[in-house]
Amino acid sequence: MTAPTLTAPDPRDSADPGRARPPRRARAVIVLVVVALLAIGIGVATRTAVNAANDVRSGTRAVSAQEFAAATGVQLSLLGVTAQGGMIEFRYQVVDPDKASLLLHQDDRRPILVAEDTGATLVMLSRPHNHKADLKLGGTYFFMMANTQNAVRDGTKVTVIVGDVRLEHVVARA
């Protein structure tokens, strides 16, 4: 007569005898999902880094309100959120009519607004308006800009870029 053969129990079976080990295919799917999520995360991080490098603020210099007025010919009076958040009113006073005229009529001098909290950028695609008369020294004027996706709200800090200068921390008001 031969002695019975004893085998050690599988430790995976002792933890929960009713629980079966996941099949190979399920493990492969889990690994694939984890790898895909990592790839997506790396892609998003790369895009964020590239966007930061392409930020419209790069290549400009931060200036005070006085320096902004001297460089652009306008003193910013108000960034107003209006039309139920759909428009931005850009109100300004002319301190140098010749430079202020460039702001309105030269494509590379159109104001660009950047919401500082999100980086959302509002760019004017066409001239804000066409003055038939010359801008007057001390005159107050305004134009409207689309507030795409309500990027700027009451209290949002905004960077205003004109040409190669930027005025930071302008608070938008409703």
C-alpha cells in the first residue's frame, strides 16, 4: 500500500476560498487601462507646459499704470464685465492721441486680456471701432470685447497686454 501524497494548500485560496483569481485577460485589461491613464496624464502635462511657454505674456514686460499710459497713450479707467458676463467694456482716457490711435488702428497693438487665475486669453479679432474724428487729449472712450466663455468675471484679476508691455492685476468690475 502506498502512502497518500500531501500537498500544501495554495495561500491565495485560504484568504477567501470563494474568490477566484482574476483571469489573465482581466489583468491585461487593467494594465492597459493604467498605461493609458499614465499616457493621458503625460500628454496633458506636456500640453500645459507648451501652453505656458507660448503664453502671450512671454516676450512682454510688466509695467506700472503710469508706464502703461506712457507706452500706449491711454490710461485704463475700467475693465467692466457687462451684458450678463458676455462682454468686456474697455474704458480708457487718452493721454497721448498719436499713441492711442495706434491702439485702435494697428493690428499688433490691439489689447489682449489674460485672466490671471485661469490663463484664459481674450483677443480682439477686428478693430474695436473706427473713429472718424481724431482722439482728443483727455477724452474718455471705450470699446467692447467678447468675453468668451465668461473667462473674466467680477473681481477677476486681468493682465492687459498692448504691444510689448503688460499691465498686471487689473481687477474687472461688474
